Amino acid sequence: MTSSAELFERARALMPGGVNSPVRAFGSVGGTPPFMVSGRGPYLTDADGREYVDLVCSWGPALLGHAHPEVLAAVHAAVDRGLSFGASTPAESELAELVMGRVGAVERLRMVSTGTEATMTAVRLARGFTGRNLVIKFAGCYHGHLDGLLASAGSGVATLALPGSAGVTEATAAETLVLPYNDLAAVEEAFAVRGQEIAAVITEAAPANMGVVEPQPGFNAALARITAANGALLIFDEVLTGFRTGYAGYWGLTGGAADSDAPFVPDLLTFGKVIGGGLPVAALGGRAEVMDHLAPVGPVYQAGTLSGNPVAMAAGVATLTHATHEVYEHIDARSAQLSAAVSEALSAAGVDHSIQRAGNLFSVAFGTSAAGVRNYADAQAQEAFRYGPFFHAMLDAGVYLPPSVFEAWFLSSAHDDTAMDRILAALPAAAKAAAA
Ligand code: PLP
């Protein structure tokens, strides 16, 4: 079989950096990325025949683990009926009903194929609805690679230490106001100065692209209050958190929970990742009054050749159907177990760190124990150089972590005791590597 090293060399001659999404190139951790050939449950197998416990889970979608038998069966059945018709299919309504049954804030839904499309459409819709141009985003939040939201974005933009992206015009960048996360005074001030021009505030439900950062209590509810008071919309980006941090996403866990201390309802929500269970599905949804500004009902145009693709819908329906309350209880418990073990191993090796947590999502930051990471400035100031050795020690021991300190660690319902034991056994040596 061709080795990962040979495959990477071949890919580099064919694709920029040898990849189709930058972080996969291992730029910030160094080394040759393993090329994966199969996945089953909590495991991935690479081209060299090595097996890894997977803590990336396709960057979120694999909530039920890889190759879940019932998801595969649903996909196979859909494939047998044909791949794409360019016409409406029953499965689109099935998935929409599943989403709306879980997330009460969604009165209408539009399916798209990527999270980027979902946030891009949400921003266009907010502008079309309000007749205003400006959008507020928070530094370190990543909403996909649409021009207007790449300024101070997290994820790969943070990993590559870029301020934004070449190719974004000044005029486009000027329509985005970038504010520090968790800073309500900055939001109030922006509205005081330019309130009549602001169409929307877009925020990650809980940021997980500068490492995980928990919104301070009441932060999201305050954003909803400030936007509503100023005739702007709140776009709540649940592409990463949706159907992962809980049955009804991060909103269902916090502002939308029956016993919430700070209840609120976002105007628009965006979904991706888990909603497609590993196939390209994303969506935006929210208040009917706003959503009905989308074509063909309203004047805001949006379309997609493969939107609502029947095979992708089948994967989404099967995934959400099997994403039961028990699945979330399992992932919550594994997340608590793993983050405690990571922290213990790092402390034993004398490595200063903080476990960054929002619901069952977590990441590790280095040199940050004093106050943790509350915003992008904190995330960037950490001892990020410790992550590379930690990552490679884990990889050598057969654990596949996100190849960037700015990404969350992902678990699945398939992470059983055997898989967890393998991760836990690898931690002490990795912690020592981080200490060096
Ligand atoms: N929004 C958030 C919060 C994300 O984490 C991501 C991707 O990681 C996106 C949007 C973009 O989604 P996609 O990569 O499917 O375009």
C-alpha cells in the first residue's frame, strides 16, 4: 500500500499544500499528516495501516462515531434510489421537522451544503431584512470562509496566524465591525455610535475556533436584548455546537432551556456538521417573519444545485434520529472524564494550563491557568508552542488530536472504555513532552 508520506508528496504536487482545507496540512504542529483510509466507531485507520483513537470526529459531524451501521444503511438505501434530482424530496421535510422538533427557535429552515453557505446566507438575509449594511462579529470566532467574516477569524486563520485573508476588499472588510469576545461594553458602544447601520450581530453559540471559550453568564442573552432594542438581528452560529453540545444545541442547553437564568431567542440560527452526520448538509433557520424574506417568498436570493440532496438528507435524518438524550449523556460523561485526565497529567508534569470548556466541548490552553481564556487576545497569548510536542506524543501513541491548539476536541457516542483507556494511557508521556 502507498504510505501516508508518499500520498502527501503526491497530493502536494496536485493541491495547494496538498490539502483541501488548510489545517489538515499539519502546518502548526509539523510532520506528515496521516492519510486516512477508513473509520469505524471511535477509530481511524491510515494508509500505513496504523489505527488511531479519533478525537477530531471529522471536526464534529461524527457524533455517533464512524460508519454507524444505521446511518450507513440509510445512506445506502438513499443511494440506491438515485443521487440527486434537482427537485424537492420528502427527506428534506423529514430533516426540517427533526430540527424544528428539537430547536423551538426555528420556525422555518433552509438547507444548504456547508456551514459557510449557512452563515453567508444568514448575513445576506439580515441585511435584506433590516435594510442595513454593518455586521458585528467577535475576534476569534470563525463562521466559515465568507469574505466579510474572515477578519480576526479563529480556526485555520488563527492556526496560520493570519490577521484575515488576502483577496478581501477594503470595502467588504469595512462592513464588519470586529469586537472583543465577552465584552458587552464594546457591543453597547458600537450600537451607541453606529446603531442605525448595524444589521446583525453574529456570534458562535459558544466559541470553539480559538480553542473553546465559554460565554460569560448572560452574554448571549444580552446580545439578543441589545440587537432587539436597536432593530438589528442576532445570528446564533450553531454550526459546530448544534446537536453536539446537547439535544437542542448550545441554545437548548443555555438560553433556550426551560430553567434558563437568561432566556433568549435568537432571530436566526445556523447549523452544519452533525446535522449531516458526515455528508455535506448545513442549514439556517429562525423566525418565520425573517426567514420568509428568502426567495422564492421574499427578495433575498439564495439557491443551491445540491441543496437538500437526498443522500445527504438521509444521513442527517438517521444521525439526528439516533442522537438521543442517552448519546449526549454519554458524550458529556466522556468529556468530563477525558478533560479531567488531561488536566491531571499536565499538572503532574508541571505544565501550567487551563481546560477550556463550554458544555461537553473542551480544549486545552497552555500557560493560562491564572484566568483561563476569555477572548482571542488571551488565546493568542498562550504558550501555543507546547501543543506540537503534546500532539505528536499522542499521535505516536495512536491518538489523533486536532492538529491545532485553537480547535476543540471531539468525542462520540462510540468512544467506549477501550478507546478511552488508550487515550488515558497516552497522556502522561504527552504531558511530559509538553513540559519540555
Ligand atoms: N461556523 C462555525 C462555528 C464553524 O465552526 C464552521 C466550521 O468549522 C463554520 C461556520 C463553517 O462551516 P463549513 O466548514 O461547513 O463551511
